[in-house]
Amino acid sequence: MVYIKVENLAFYYEKEPVLTNISFELNPGDFVMLTGENGAAKTTLIRNILGLLKPSIGNVTLSSTNHLGEKLLVGYVPQQVASFNVGFPSTVWELVSSGRYQRGKWFTRLTKNDKAQVERSLKSVGMWEMRHKKIGELSGGQKQRISIARVFATDPDLFILDEPTTGMDSQSREEFYKLLKHNCDKHGKSILMVSHDHEELRKYCNKHIELVRKEGLPWRCFSMDSCKELSKPHYSSH
């Protein structure tokens, strides 16, 4: 099955072209890297996929179900997501735990499994030791990490991540990429990730989409170089 299908997408701001000729698919188990120079409309493409913007030409289809026939859950981490102020009252544990309530558990206590998922999520971004800290006491980079952890806590089928490793050191990035790869290979999760670290990330991905400048236009317009197959995904839903 296909989680995301983009067909001949183009997007214009008023009458100025920003994206043209974008077509690709994302399937269960895919780890797709989306790259391009600064200003290459990568976030604009993500917003079209999520339905936050509407394509001027072409179509985006987002599956309603996952490979098990259940409702597809999407976890989205935008750029610079961390905007909590000093007075934000929650602790790290409370904020990340709130991700578990998205599964219809608002008035029930978290189960042992829920708590284990929250712990795994915090450890995945190196924030377990900070779990009792107030959100407002954290640095910008730490807030970014717990925002990622909260998405992990929801256990989505499809991760859409817009430069999530900003502020992470090299070792933290490697551990993060390994975790994402494990989720693709063993659990059939799908990932579309905007990144500048394409050489570092390449060994973990099975597809690479690059947005390149379209010459001959006065406006900065980008199209796809190609959707390159780097390897075959290890996961199979059969």
C-alpha cells in the first residue's frame, strides 16, 4: 500500500511558481530523505503533503489507514517547534506523556505499556535524565528534543520530520537515525525527513528526494532532481 502519493505537484504563491513537477510515493517501511539548498521550498512541500497548503496543480493523497487496516496516525515535527516560555507549567515527563492521550485515553490512567513508551521516547532523544525538569527551564535545543519525544510517544505510523536534529551533536544524531531506521525495518513505520546532513543520513535511508533550482525563471522555483532509490526497505507487510 501507499501512505503518501504525490502526483505532478506544483505550488504557486499568487502567480509565482515555487514548486513544479513533484511526484513520488512513500510506502510502509520507507525512510525518505528530502534535501535541497536553503530556500528550496522543502517546508512548503511538507505543508502541501499535510494539507496545510493546497497544491496549485496536481494531487497529494494521504492514506486513511495503515498497513494493518487501522486509522493512519501521523506524527509531525515542524522546524523550530520549541516555543515554550519560562512560565510553562508542565514537566518534561508530563508533556511527553500527553502524547499517549491522543489514543482516546484522556480520562484513564496511563498503563505500564504507555509509561514504557514514554520512557523509550525520552531516552531516544537523550532527555530521560531531565524528565522531572520544568519545560521553561530547558534550553531551546532541549525543548526541540522533547517535542520529538512527544511525537515518538504517540507511536505514529508515519513520521514527517522537518530538520529534527537541529542542535543535536554528532553522536546524538547517529543514535536518533538508528532508532528511526529500526522503527522502519522492524515495525513498518514510514519516515519523510527534511535534512541538511544528507551524507550522514544516507546510509539509513532507502530513498532520496532532492529539490533543485529550476533555471530560467525569475522566481526561485524548485523541482525534483529525482526520487533516487538508495536501497530496498527491509520491512515487508506481507
